[in-house]
Amino acid sequence: MKNLRLLSIIILIQLLGVSAFAHEKDPVLGDNPTEEQMQLVRDGAKDLCENVDDDNEREMCVMDYYAQHNLEEEPSCD
């Protein structure tokens, strides 16, 4: 069980490391982002994190993605 958790963490770290290259089109939001820019970041987070099985890890994935793109809102993992 401990090995499975460790493997999950390693996979999550790898996914987050690739995210900078996988979603270059997603904007890093400035001071006054448009709704369209914010939606691009939401969609990028959803695409990146949808395959994470554990709810807590998925939420962390989305929060990290939002932080990378300066989106300051509570993540929705729906």
C-alpha cells in the first residue's frame, strides 16, 4: 500500500512537470483576466487532472495548475 501511494505521488509529480509544456497555450493570468482566459485555465486543469483517481490528489493537481497560471479561485473537480 505504501508503494502504491509513492507511485501515485511520482506519477502526479511527472504530470505536473509536463504541464508547463502540455498547456503552453493556456495564459498565465495577469491583474485583469478576461472570463475567456480564466476558462482556458479551468479547461486546462480539467484536461490535465481528469485521469487522477484519488479525489484529494485530483484537487491538489487542480490547485497546483491554478497556482501556476495565477487563477485565484477555489478549484472545482467536477
